[in-house]
Amino acid sequence: MTEEKTLVTKTISLKKYGIDSPLVNYQLIPEDLHEITIDLKMGVETTSGALAVNTGTFTGRAPRDRFIVKDQITDDKVWWGEVNQPFLPEKFDALYDKMVTYLSDQEIYARDCYACADKNHQINIRVINQYSWCNLFVYNMFLRPTDDELENFQEDWLIVNAPGFEADAERDGTRQGNFTIINFTKKTILIGGTGYTGEIKKGIFSALNFILPVFKNTLPMHCSANVGKDGDTSIFFGLSGTGKTTLSADPARKLIGDDEHGWTLDNHIFNFEGGCYAKVINLSEEIEPDIFGAITKGALLENVLVDKNGEVDYTDTSITQNTRVSYPIDHIKNIQVPSIGSNPKNIFFLTADAFGVLPPISKLTPGQAAYHFISGYTAKIAGTEDGVTEPIPSFSACFGAPFMPLHPTVYAEMLSKKIKDANVNVWLVNTGWTGGPYGIGTRMKLKHTRAMIQEAMAGRLGDYSSDTYTIHPTFLIAYPKHCPNVPSEVLCPKNTWEDKDTYEIKAKELAKAFNKNFEKYKAYADHSIISGGPA
């Protein structure tokens, strides 16, 4: 006879926040959140045991609906503009009151957690969610306190997350019904009108991108990181689709984290998070075994197509191309515990160059590193957005512009100093196209990219000299003449093109796009950074 499982529900009062709900589920375990979501018909279980949900109207972030409260703390420090839009303190207070009144009539889910694996930078967070599966996401993605740590837990930051609550744009000061608003004085983040869980993690990431450089002299980074058996740490910067998560998952190295990290004054690299949030479009066990194997009980799949038997079709993009999964980092076998590394030796800037112009790997000078960090280049390809029919250059400062409250040069100068002080090698890696642009050439082979990165980390790509490196005539970056396990003709991008004249034209076109994009930063950058760009 099977014993029926009884749900053990803890509860707390949220009255101090103005929430008077009699149904507050506190610190529920993942199994209970999984079952509640299914019982509420808000999700289904897949054959792997993972929970699959649909996030609703929003299947990605809404950067035009992110705001920062403009007050004494932020007024003269935040780089205000399209990315960092100001919000009035009184409008924030009024919207907060409306949200907590709305939540007082809901069954809600509360969780205490923290960000930053380094105890000297730890930020305690209390998250209040309207939906059970959003609370599971919080469990997966943030660091999880022990029972002893929960005894006297005091939050530093509060997140109020209500996907079912929509703002009145005209009255509340938002652009439309959905919003993410960060208040540094009240240490509170409001997220409403959207079920996309990425807004929760990126809300705290945005906050840390202000707190750490301003108050802790620590560099926040939108990157993945891993550590070798000799204790050497490698850092991987890259925008979505460049291979940041894939390339940092290396069976010979331990994963520190896949997305958000800090670099301290004493050269420690620490993970902000306790989980991974990976794209699963076209996921297969053969190509990405670590991620595929992590999608088990406790993992949360978003916006994937699941058939009546619970099978997931990872190739289906009928809901969105931005299909995702979150899971605790310990779903990955080869991890660094705790999620902290030291002795940073190599930094890799990953770009998916759909023009097929950039070399597959290049070694950068400190000035070039700062230039390419500020630029944050990749390319959009046909089909990724409405109206995109051919490759389009895409630049995101510091490889994470939507999350950076300060001017990009603040982060670039911090990175440059750390590179010089720690004598770190910096590499630009093109994971995009070779032999021509998208539509003519082919995607760079993953085995070649892995080989180049492994050789770079092992120090086997030779000294930075004319004997071992060639300077690209347009981008002025140095690429190696030889790399073990990679055909030499692949290393020189022009050699892979059938039409060499067209290559020169495309290289100059891309260089112009770089220079045009950098115009807005020139007034803030020194000569060494400006001279790090293409001719």
C-alpha cells in the first residue's frame, strides 16, 4: 500500500510589507512547488521529471520596461538613457502599495535566499512570488541558505513578483502594463505583468552591477567561469547564442558558474548565483550532455513544446526561440564548491560573427581588450527577429548593456586594471561563421573552438610575436599561425573565403560598424582604448 504524501507547509507573516494574505507558503521544497504547479494546471511533468511551464505573453526580457528610481543615491551615478530609465520615488511608492494590496488577496509563495558565493559580498534576499513555479525558479537560481542560516535571516533586498498584476501606464508612470523597477534606497525590486522568470535574476544582477563597483570596488561581470586542476581560472564573456554556457562546461575543468560573477580586489572570482539558466533550443544529449543531463526532477523548463506523453521537442520554436531551463548548479556533476575561483589567467570574449570576418581566435592587447569589452559585439542572423533577413551587427556594452547602471567605461577601466595587475591573457573568439557570411559560409566547428580555447589555456599558442602571430590588416588584432588540432587555413578567415575581394569589402563594412558604435563612448575613453579599435 502506497503512503499518500502530505504537503508540509511553513508560513510567515508578510504584514510588515503591507501584504495581509492568510495564505503565505514559506520556503517550500522543490518537490512541493512542482506538485502544486501541476495541481493548479500551470505546468506539466516531462519524461525527464522536470516541470514545464508557459510564461505567458512574455517569453523574454522587456528592456524598455525596466526602470531605476532616481533619487539621492542614483542621481549622479547612473548612466541615464534608454537602458537606465528614471522613475519617480513617489510613483514607486504608489505602485508598491497597489501591488501589495493586490497580493493580499492571493495565495503567495515567499523564499529567503542570497546572492554572491563570497561571504564578504553576500546579499540576503527575500522574494515574494504570486506563482509557485516562479518560486521554484528562485530556489533554483539563487544561493540556498542552510536551516541554521535561516534562523536569524534578515533580508538586505526585497523582490515583489506578481505576473498577474498589471500597471496602469498613464497613472503609474510605466510604459505599459509590465514593468521591472529597481529602488536602491528602499532596496526593493518590483516586477509585475510578466511571467518571464529571467526578470527576477536580472533584476538582482542589475542591482549588483551598481552596488559592487560603487560600494565594494568589485567588478561585476556578465560571464561564465571555470577552474582547472592547477587552480587557474578562465572567464568567458559573451551574449546570447555565442557559446558562453557550452564552452565553460568542460569535463577537464570545474564550473564556477554560467552567467554572473564578481572579481574582487584580491583576485577571487565568485558566482552570484546558485543555479544555471540555459537556452535549450535544439538541445541534444550528444552536443551538450551536461545541460541535457541536468534537466531532471527539480529543473524548470520554460516555453518548450511537450507532447501528451511528456516528451519535449527541443527543436520546436512555435512559442519562442528563447526556450529555457533553470536548475540548481549541483545538477551539473563537475562543479567548484564553493563557487569561487582564484588566479584568473585567461579571459575569452565570445562573438558569433555572422559576417565570417573575424579570426576564430585572436590575442588582444589591454587597449584592444577594453575596446572590445565596451563594444560587446555579436551579430543577429536571419530569423531571430522580425524583419531580419541578413546579418546585422549587434553591440551590447560590456556584453550586458541592459543590466549595467553605470557608464560602460567604468566597468572597462576596472577590467583593464585587473587584466594588467593580474597579467591575464585576453582572447577574442569567433564562434560564428567561417568561409563566408551566414547563408554562404558554415558555423565554426565546436571541436575547433574547444581545441583553440584549450590550447590557449594551456599556454601552447606561442609567444606574442611576428613569428607566431599575424596582425589582421583591418581589425589590427593578432591571430595565431598554428594551433594543434585545428587546420591552419581555418585560423586566417580570409583564406577560408572563395571570393577574397568580397572578404575585404565585408571586413571594412564591419569595421565601420564598430567605429560608428564606439562614437558614443569616445568622449569617456582614453587613447589606449580608442586605439584598440579597427583601422
